[in-house]
Amino acid sequence: MKKPPLIWLNVFVFASTFLVAITAVPWYGYTYGFETFEVVAMIIGIFVCGLSITGGYHRLWSHRTYKAHWSVRLIFALGGAFALQNSAIHWSSDHRRHHKHVDHDDKDPYSASHGFWFSHIGWMLREYNAMMYTDYTNVRDLQKDGIAVWQHKYYNLLAFAMNVGVPILVGLLYGDVWASILLLGVARLVLSHHFTFFINSWAHMWGTQPYTDRNTARDNALLAIFTHGEGYHNYHHIFETDYRNGIKWYQYDPTKWLINVLAWCNLASDLRTVPEARIEQAKLKMELKRRHDKVKHLPNSEEVILRLNQEYDVLCEKLNAFYKAKVVLFESKKKSLNAKLDKIQFEQQIRDTKLQLSQLKDAFHEQRKVWNNMQLNFSH
Ligand SMILES: [Zn+2]
Ligand SMILES: [Zn+2]
């Protein structure tokens, strides 16, 4: 099949910046040396670009996982132009299509079904999605966001000002213009480009699938380091409305921390999360599926699967009872804070619920043990 024509501007930008980054940057560093300040400016630049894409383009505009003050949206709009990844409106339109048709050969603009190269960068080098370029019907909501509309309208100018103007200005202010152009201009752009592109390629190929195997998205802790927390892509594809990607406190997700800090400063609100019970349920469902696959070759597979299903149902029941009680406790605590009278009655109610909750938790953990031991028995 004939390939669509090349998009020469994209080919030129990606190829020339990459070549300069691997030749002129090390040569300049070896010949003249770089100041610490210049290296720090590049690292800050990588974070500004990366977090504008993950916190702004992705979690704010594409998925509406929280609301942000106009000043934050303005910084994300400028940072997004600095990252040179098209306007937030265009990016979000592509990304919503990616989620809706994930892995589809034609409808997912950067489908991993075409391999690493295509999903990483190849999809931007040819006119693969020409008919979608101006179709923004899936981002009508963003056309009500003045800052997103403004950024879309003046995108070329902003991208030029940020990518050429800022490095030259920083170089003029602090001494070495060429060093600033090479590090803050070119090396920063190439690194931040490929770190983001990894999410479409690497995060759809290498890693684990704890929540779903209905698409190619993977969780990958190593990738989270390069992508400002977006490495937990398996979770993200099943629960895209959650403002977090790494849901555990120890999972590296600086985008989530940034949104939390913004919320503490009253610059972000309405942070959306998925109820814990649903997350656990998804994980259990995957465990059940994997066990079915593991035992289906056994001579007594029917009987084993029946037992597995029974224990699984009990486990889900206990899980739901536990999380329901957690919600009741949360609600009672909230009510007791607002109640002026009846304080004593509420306190008694809270004590009772707490007791019930700890019993339900024990029951759930007991059943978890039974379930885990079952797996051990079957693996022999
Ligand atoms: Zn997404
Ligand atoms: Zn994806």
C-alpha cells in the first residue's frame, strides 16, 4: 500500500533538532564547556514542558480531571507551546480519539498496533490523519476555554517565541547565547519530545497490566520517571477521569503532586478520583481472568474454575461490604462536623461504624488469604 506523503516541516524539525542534540551539543560542551546554570536551566525547561503537557494538555484539557485557575492554564498554554506539541485543542482532540479507539489500526492516531516507531514518532511524519486535522468536534468543550482558544489561534507565534525567544533571552541575560540555544533550546526540546512520545510507544508495549488487558496500555514504574508520572498507563486507560496516574503514595507521579499543590493554593479544584472499591474490583477481575487461563488446561478445569468463581464472588462481596462501610464512616464524620445538636448520638454512631469496619476489613483480608493460597495450590 502506498504511504501518505511526508510532512516535511515535522521531518525537518524532528531530524534537525535530534542531529544538533547528538552532535553540536556534545561538541560545544567538550570545546567550551557548559556552566551549571545552563544545565539547570535545561532541566527546569524539561519540567516546564513536561508538566505543561501532562498536567495541562493531558489531565486538565484532554480528560477534565480537575479545574484550574486561569493563571495556571496560561502557564500550561505557554509551557505547551514551549514543548512544541501543537496546540492544546489539537493535542486533546488526537488524545481523546486515542482513548476512544485505542489500538484501532485507523481510528487511533498513534495506535501501538503499528509498532514502536509509528506510535513513537512515525505517526507525525506523514499525512496519516489528514482528514482529522481540522475536525475538532470532539473538543467542543475546550472551545469555551478562552486561554485554550487563544493559544490555538496564536500557536505558531507562541511556539516561536518560546522556543527561539526564551533561549536567546536567557543567554543574553546570563552570558552565553550559544550555550543557551543548544541546551535550553535544542537539547531540552529533543529530550522533552521523546519523553512524551514514550507514553504512546513504550507505555503501550513494556510493563504490566494489573487493571485490564483489553488494550495494550502498560504500567511501567521506570517510564514514570521520564514521563512525570504518566508511566502508569494501564491504570490511566481504564480510569481516565482520575487526576492521578500513580495512585499509591510511593508511585512517582509529580503531575499528581503538582495538582495537589495547586489545590492547596486554591488554584485547582474539583479533583476527580475513582472510588477505591472500583479500582480493587478491576484488579481482582484481572486476577480471576489470569487464573482461568492458568487452570484451563487442567483435566478437572471445570470444577477448578467453579471453585475459583465461588471464592472470587465471596471476595468481591467482602470487598464491597468493607468499602461501603468506609463510605458510611466518612459520611457520618462529615455529618458530625456540621451537627450542632446530637453530637453524642453521632459519636456513638461513628464508634459503631468503626468497629464494624475493622471487622469487615478482617473478613476481607481473611478471604484475600484464602484466594491467594488457592493460586499457590493451582500453580503446582
Ligand atoms: Zn489519556
Ligand atoms: Zn495511551
